[in-house]
Amino acid sequence: MEERLQKFLANQGICSRRKAEESILEGKVKVNGHIITELGTKINPEKDKIEFEEKAVSNKIEKVYILLNKPIGYVTTVKDQFNRPTVMDLLKNNGKKIKTSVVPVGRLDMYTSGALILSNDGDFIFEVTHPKHEITKTYQVTLKGIITLEEIEKLKNGVDIGSYITKPAEVKIMKTDDEKGISRIQIKIHEGKNRQVRRMCEAIGRKVLALHRSKIGMIDVKDLKLGEWRYLNKEEVKCITKN
């Protein structure tokens, strides 16, 4: 059965579909010894020989799904140009060896901790990251100062984060501490704009002191210590995509 070259590369866990498209356009992919630069190229994984950056790509791979509780200080990328620690470094922990390459599904900024999924399943990655599928992400946020009900309503209804008005969100106050001068709130969103939760809080004049993504869909990281990871089972994977 034929499929688009970029989809095949993403499904093999080589890179994201977008990165695969960029690599094809840059002439880094070969099919049967010929450099391919057309995004519409279709291949037969059972018959064609695929090479990515001069390395053969196997057409047999077990799909894996990993849940990581990312600590602060790690970049969500496969390789960082500034040699900062990446989430891939954390997969070497737990005494387990992953038999295939995986890539992060979406992003968490360097100073945000919490739930991050990694996989080699291109279709799954597309479904979880595409805005139209509206996968819920739950964040625990510590803010400077005592947040007001008026500010909570603004977050719920949508705020301007710079040429974009966020969609309605679920927001509630978890705790306020007058002595320490902080508030803890929970925010649930279906979007994934860059640094969205931080920018939402900045839009109401609140500084984020700590940010943790506790859930993706109904999958949470409460049983994982920071830096630990585990495999998701088939039921959990289905639960995420069905939200």
C-alpha cells in the first residue's frame, strides 16, 4: 500500500511530519537511491528503499507511546542547537532502553514542568497536536499576588495574548495565601499556542511563578516523579485521542 513519503517518515519515528517535509525539500531523503524533493511523492514501504540523511529507514517498527513528567530546565526537542539538556536525555533514566526513535508530541517550554508524551506514531502525533481535535490540557499555575474573581472570569472568557484572543477556558482558584502573597489556580485549555498559559496570565497582569501541566486528556503524571517516564497502554492512548 502506497503512502506519502513524509507520513511514512513520521510514522517510523524519524521526525515530525513537518520536519520530514522540510527534509524532503532540502534534498535529505532518497527513495531507491534517488533524491526526492517533491512533497507529493508516494512510496511503497514494502518494496521501496528509503534513506534519511544517508541512513536506511526500516519499514518495520513497533509503535510506542511514552508519558514523561518533565522537570524544569529541559528543552522539548530531540536535539538542541545550544547543547542544553533535552527531554531525550531523560529517556535514558529508569533503567529502560527504548528500541526505537521517538519525538515529543507537542511542547512544554523549558521552565514548565509536567506531562509530555513522546511517540513514533505519526498519525497519533498529528491527532494530538492538531487544533481541530481539541485535546484538553490541564495546568496548575502559581501566580504572584491574590487573583480576583474578575480576573478569573477574564481567563474563562478569553484574553488577548497578542493578535490572538484565546478560546473559553475552564479556570478555578485552588488556593490563595495572603501571607505569601500568591495564588494557585487550575486552567484547562484545548489550544496549544506558544507559551499560551503564561501569556494568558500576563494578559490579566499576573506573573507566573510556577507552571505545571498535570494532565493531557485524562492521563496525568501524579504517579510519576519529576524526570520519570513510563509506557502508555492501548487503552490510555485511545483515551487521549478521544479526550
